[in-house]
Amino acid sequence: MSLDEKYTFALRKLALLGGLDDYIAVSSRELGDALEMSQQSASKRILELLDQGLIVRDLGARKQRIKITPSGSEALKQEYNEYRRIFELTDHITIHGTVKDGLGEGGYYIGQKGYVDQFVDKLGFKPFNGTFNVAVDKEDIGKLDVIRATAGIFIKGFTHDGRTFGNVIAYKASIKNLECAVVVPERTIYADVIEIICQYHIRRTLGLSTGDKVEVKIVL
């Protein structure tokens, strides 16, 4: 969702006033002061934001109550990620997290020939039969949106023995200079966990255990 800068500017000001988390009581004059415009212009901007579905409003006796909608929040998140790439990122991004036990199903999926052949061709290695899972630190979860906004390496899904295996997006990565790749299934169950494949058993090779802190450098 790409918005006119005047709308994202107004959303930023409303978010700074607390409108991202809950309704805030704000008059058109107060919003005009925040936006450095007249009360009349601020009233018009509110109507425009309402029309765009970026805010919802509850009219009170003296002050209106305004809250940013999920669409407005998504627009702010997109702008945040763009600025983050400008000021924080170059050709890679570093994710900090904790080694986490998986569900034990990674090896079954990663070992499918339909995936393995593509991993070898597109990533340059045949993965060890399993995934290395990292629970992403709370402050780095926003970086996952930046990663998912990039193209990555497309691994096409397939059907085998009547069972469908979905598409996967892979991103080349490294942990302590050990080359690997983050894989994001089309139908992932994880929101704050990244799954990693490598030609080696990562835990044994790097001496890592559940709960250990790790840094994953992901190529964009």
C-alpha cells in the first residue's frame, strides 16, 4: 500500500499521540497544531484519512476520538521498513534470537527430492535432513517484514504421491561464517521463528544448544 506523503505524515503524528494502540481524544485545532496547518485543513485531512480507511472516528461532545486502523498501521509499517533499509541496512540484515526446538517435521519436508534438487541448484548445497530453528528477539521481529518484502530465492512447490508440497522462499544466510539459508514456507505456522537449513548439522558443528543466543546474517 503506497500512500501520499501527506497521509503518512498525518498518521505518524496520530501514532505519536497514541492513536496506534487506542482511541485518542484530539480536536481539529490540536491536530492542526501537530500537522502545522490550520484547523480547517486539519478537519479536511481527518475526512480524507477516514475516506481512505486509515482511521476510525468517534464523535464526542467536545472532542473527537480517533484511532488508526490496521490499514493505517500497515502503511506506517511499510514506511518504517523503508527508512530502516535506508539507515540501517546495506546488503544484509542481522537477526538476533535464541535456538529453539522444532516440531520434528522439518527433516521430512526438507528431505523431499522435489525440494532437495532445487536447493542444490539454487543454493549450492544439499541440506542436512532437518531445520535449525531460531526464535527471533522481540526487538528484531520487525526485521522479518523487511526480509519478506525482498524477492528471495523461489523454490517451487510440487506434488508427490498425491500430497502437495507448497512453494518456499529461501534467503542465503550465515551463522558464525557457516553458510546456510533461511527458508520460509508458503504456509508457515511461525510468526516469530525462522527455520534454517544447512549442509551441516548446525547444532553439532557450532556447538549450540536450545536456549543459546545466535546471530543470523541474512543476505537481501
